Amino acid sequence: MSASEENDHNAVRRLAAADAAAYRDLMLDAYATHPSAFTTTVEERAGLPLRWWDERLGAGTSEASVVYGAFDDTGMLVGAAGLSLETRQRARHKATLFGMTVAASARRAGFGRRLVFAVLAHARAVERLRLVQLTVTEGNRTAQALYERCGFQVFGVEPLAIAVDDELLAKVHMWCDLDIGR
């Protein structure tokens, strides 16, 4: 990243330990505002210590996951998307895009696309990875269309995947071949 990119507040970059509190706030708001979009609930994550959020960012040495953040022109974190690398020997060629969110105030500004591309660029830099998977709640056409524009394809639908209040919702499974664009 160039010096001018680092100083540009309207940017997407990998989150660091110093971003953990802002990341926590963004994600708790996303879980509360869009419960059907996430498998995790706000109640499950609200009580976790800041150390958990820091580890989720991949700021440590394990690099089992990384999270990218989108910042508006004031420097506020307005979006995030993570990448979790599979560690099992027979599945080490796969990773999962997780926790994708863009705050309502920052939508339609290109942050979602830039976040997905940042995650895919990170994945392509990991030599052993061949594909990235994700799930999107069936009916979330905006998110699914974004993923499709970024190179993801549907490979199946999991019925009754998550329970939100009294409703069982399906998840659309998608994948992106990392060799395309390498």
C-alpha cells in the first residue's frame, strides 16, 4: 500500500489490533440490524471480550482468519469482510468469506465490491488456496448479486439453514475459483 493510499480515509485495508473495538461495534450493529443475514446473533457475540475480536482480525501469528475494513472519508469504519482459511489437511485449498457488512450510511458507494475484491486478492496471495466459499441468506438478492458480480457462482441451497425468530431460512452456497484472475 502506498503512502497516499494509507492516508486516504476513503479506503479498504486489512484491519489491525487497533481496529478491534470499531470492528466489534460495526458487527454488533450488523447482527442487530440484519439478523437474517448472519448465522451469529448479537447476544452470542456481545459478551465476548475485546481480545476475541482482536484474534478474529487475524492480527496474531496464526493467520487463520483476516478481516478487511472499509473506511469512509472521515476515517470511520463502515464495512468489513473476513476470510477464514481452512486448516484441515484435505481442505487447505479452501477459505470462507465471512461477516460481510456495509453500514446503511455507506451503501451504494462501492465499499461492498471493494471489500470482496480485497478478500479475494488476499486469498489469491495465499498459494495453497484454490477457492473461496460463502453463504448468503436466500432472498437477499442485493448481496447475492454483488457476489455474482465479483465472480462467485451458486452451487447449492441449504434448506432450513438458520432459525431467525420463528422462521427457518435457507442459505445459498456460493464459490469463487481463485485460479480465475490469478
